[in-house]
Amino acid sequence: MPPTAAELLDLAIRATTAYRREDLGERLAVARRRLLDPEVRVLVVGEFKQGKSMLVNSLVDAPVCPVDDDLATAVPTLVRHAPEPSVVLVGDDERQRRSVPIDQLAQHVSEAGNPGNREHLRHAEVGVPRAVLSGGLCIVDTPGVGGLDSAHGASTMAVLPTADAVILVSDAAQEYTAPELDFLRQAMKMCPTVLCVLTKTDLYPQWRRIAELNRGHLAAADVDADLIAVSSTLRQHAIRTNSQRLNEESGFPELISRLRNDILGQAAALADRSVANDVLSVTAQLSASMQAELAAYRDPNHAGDLIAELTRARTRADALRERSARWQQTLNDGVSDLIADIEYDLRDRMRHLLREAEEELERVDPATVDEEFTLWLHQRGAAAASANFVWAHQRAQWLARQVAEHFGDAGDQAMPDLDFHAPNATSSFEMPGAERFGLGQKVITGMRGGYGGTIMIGMLSTVAGLALLNPVSVAAGVLLGRKTVKDERKRMLQRRRSEAKVAARRFVDDLIFQVGKESRDLLRELQRTLRDHFTAYAKELSRSVQEALTAAQQAVNGDAGSRDGRIKDVTAELGRVDHLASLARGLGR
């Protein structure tokens, strides 16, 4: 029976200890720790009130997420396996954790109990003893996204790199909207495993037509994702009545099968391939010295050529360790270019946002659209920051591959795991307070303007023998008073627009400053991660080549009488390493 990934890693770690390659053993130990965290995170995303929370409850057969017509999810809820039901609330700082009774969860994760996430929770962790979660599945119920043009959509997009799969939930009331398709296209760039679920089929008789229309939209948008139609209500009724037929009609058996076989199975296969690559990389370096020694023993006439080739390889490996190595230059130049491009992209997006905001303010009275404009500006700012982050993530992955190419054929095995988190945009916008212009102010302003008009026209009318106050001068005063009031209204409107534009510029400047600073810090951390990873890998290669060269030289200078015994010993050791490599290749298939 072939070994599991964990057993194979243990064998490889023992081999590195036996051959005194602690540096290779450390890399395998990191892979072992990564393997011991089997959690597969699946994000459940979608517009508001599409049935996401009820879908999660039906999947795990437990009321873990609050469901009500008047409740909307405000805080992501992570549902994973646990021996006993439990709820832990996690604050902005991961260390801020507190347990609450499970029946109080809705007070903290719903929009009604925690409006605008005023408690500043990062997420809630719910543990339930359910078989569907026992394989390491973690289901995340997220707030409604509303596409990239929503604040919740931007925050959801920010955590996509940490997800193993995404389930987009949309009910059967209508076909996919443009924001949903935009979100799917962006999600595919960050997390290629996407599954679409059509909910509430029990409420809408035309759900089959909607499903076909949605499949057409997915194909037209070039989104490679399957669509499954389900009814959470039917599923829960089937569980209560223990009806296998109703359960099949609900569509949930197919969804659970896809979660287990495709998502969990694919994650396990990816983990196996990752372990196989790590072990193959280690066995290649362990066998390098044995192969060199064996070649020198078996063909002494060409040992000089072998030593010369190994010397050149050592020179190349040592060059990879220098600060002037080409991969170092590629990394430094790439990060500098990346920082400049990301900053330019962020400023360009924010400049377009500011232009749109100013154009919008020219069309409306800021005093009448305070809440709507504030919400719109926050959403568009979050969307711009999110789109900027998506592009930064893609460029960072590309840069890592560019650096890895300097290591030749070993570049694929040298690729590190990049932990990439989105910047946190915390800038807030407040509409400036409007100046009061009530009835009293209007009367005083009108009288001030009308007084001058009355006197001026009255003085002119005295030439014609009329009194200072006459119907003509009074009418002129009234007209001028009304004009003064109208001009004052226009002046105050322009002032409100000007102040709102200044506040919008201040908001955008703060957003650029905060997101730009966090993005630079993120990319500098990326630079350090790649530098440390590839420096360690270069040291491993250099040591492996040096040991191969030393073994070949010892074989040339060794006693001819002990050659046959040494060939036998080295062949046996090489066979053991090759057997370990064959096990790794079998695991990676």
C-alpha cells in the first residue's frame, strides 16, 4: 500500500537526517506543518437576500447562520467541524477573541444586531459536530457582495486569495446581473475553483429557464463554472421527515458530492502534488553526490570531465547566493516597478472616482443626497482599492515566477507559497453640514435686497412727482428682494457643492495615502519573503553541488582496492533514494 503524504514526508525527513542535510529537512518540516492544517475554505458569496445563510444551514443541517426576511449578514461567519457547538467572535486583531452562546450569534453577525459592523469584528467562528465538515471543510457565509461596486463585495474580494473555492449563490427570481458576472470574472482570477448555485427553486416555477439562461451567461462571460439548482426549504423538510425522495429533489446531494469529490478531493490532490514536488526536489539533491561519486568510480577515464562540469555547476550555484545574482536584480527591479505601477494604478482609479464624484455633485444638491452620496463614495472607493489589490496579486505571482526561472529546471519546485492579504481601507467620508436658510433668513435677505431697490426706484420716481413710496417703487423692491433671495440660494448651493467636493478630495487623498502605504508595506514584505526563500534555496543548491564535487574528487583519489565495495554501497544508497523519489512520483500523479 503506497504511503500517504504525511508518511512520505516522514520518510523523507528521516532520509535528510541520515545524510546530514538538515537544511533540506527544515524545508520538509515546513511542508509537514502545512500538511497538518487540512482546512479547505469555501466562500459562499452572492447578493443580499439570495439565500446564502439558509444554504449554509441546510448544508450542515444546523441553524448556525441567522436567517430572517429582515436580517442581513454583516460579518463573515466561518463554519467548521468541532466536537461541541461553539461560537467565537474575532476582532480586528486576531488576538481579540471571545466566546458567546450560540443563540446570541445573530446579535453580532447580522446587520440588525451589528449595523455597519460597529463592533469591528473580523469574523465569527462557529463549530458544529457534522460529518460533512469532518474532512476539513470550512464554509464561510459572507455579507452580500453586490458586485465589485459594493463595499462588501470589495471586502469579499480581498479574502479570495485565502479561499480554496467559491460558491456564488443567486436565487431563481431572475437571471444573473452584470455585477454578479463581473464579480465572477474577478473571482476566477483569484480563486479558479468556482461553483454556481441557484437557490429557492421551490418558490419559482420557471427556475429551469432561469438556470439555462444563467448557463448561457456563464458561457458568454467565459466563466468555467458549473451550476447546481437547489431548494434549502425542501432540504430542511426532507431532513425533518427523513424523506430520501425529497432530499434528492432538493439538489443538495449533488452539491454535497461536488464539495466532497471536487473541492475537498481537489484540495487533497493539490496537497499531494505539493508534497511530491518537495520530496522530489529533496531526493534530487540527495542523489546528486551519490550519482557523481558512482560515475567517477565507474568511469575513471572521464572523471576529470565530470569534476570540471561539477566545478562549473558549483560556480553557478555560488553565483546564485551573491547579492549581485541576476535573480536578486530581477526581484529588486520587479518590486520597484511593481510598487510604482500599483501606486499609479491606484491614483488613476481614485482620480477617475474623484472626477465622477465632482460631476455627480454638480448635478445634485449635496444637502438632499447626503446618505446616498456617502454610501456611493464609500462603495466606489472600496471597489477601486479592491480592483487595485487584484491586479497587485496577479503581478506578484508573475514576479515570483520570473524570479524562479533563474533557477532553471528547479524553478517550479522553488516557488514559495505567497500569503497575500488585501490592504484595509479605513478612510471615511462625511458630508459637510448644510447652512440653514429658513423663513427668517429668507425674509431678512429679501428685505435687504428689496430696501435698496425700493429707495432707488422711489428716488427716480420723485422726479415725475410721485411719492418715495409708490406702487412702482414697492413692486421694484419686491422683485429685487426675490432676486436677492434666489441669488442667495444659488450662492449657498454652490458653497455646499464646493465644500462637498473638498470633502470628497480629502476622502480620496486619505484613501490613497492609507491604501498606498499598506500596499507598499505589503510589497516590501513580499520582497523579503521571496528574497529569504530563494536565498535559502540557493544555499541548498550550492551545498548539494559542493557535496557532489567532493564525492567525485574522493572517488578519483580513493583506493582502487575498495572501489568495488564502495560502488556497491553507493548503489544501494542511491536505490533507497530513488525508491523514495518513485513513491513521490506515485503520490503526485
